[in-house]
Amino acid sequence: MPTVKTGEKIDARDIRRKLGLNQQQFWSTLGVTQSGGSRYESGRNMPKPVRELLRLVHVEHIDIKSIKREDWEVLEYLKAQEPDLFKSLKKSARSHAKKAA
């Protein structure tokens, strides 16, 4: 699956088809109805929050159900208060993910 950068146009239909999911399966994981998803796939403007959820869930394959508020708070703290530690941890996590793949 190709990577998609934040703010980049997302072709939801293409992503859905590559994943082999029907509209109900694909859109329900984002809290979007099948009919709403169909409208986005037909060209209706997708709101930024929906676009970002789509990217996180279906492109980055992040299980958003497992993310807790305190996880996000730790991440934001590290980025703001301990940027060197954040960069080091990020580099280590990427290295670990590459070895696991």
C-alpha cells in the first residue's frame, strides 16, 4: 500500500479496493455510514478529520481503538518538552518495526 502524507489527496475508493473491502466494512471502521462513504468516493469533499482517520486506519494501519488519551498526552509531552528523547524513541521504533517486517 502506498504511503499518503498528511494533507495529500486521498483516493478512498482505490485504497478500499486494494484492501479488498466493501464500502460497509471500509467506512464503518471510521464511523462513517456506507452512504456517506459512497458520496466521498464519488467526489464529495471529505472533511479533514475523516480524511485523517482514513489515513491512520487504512493507510498507516493504526488500531485507533487501542489509543488512549494518556498515550496521546505522553506523545505530545515528549514532542514539546523532550524533543531529543522523542526523536530517539521514534528512530528506535522505526528500526524495530523494519526488523519485525
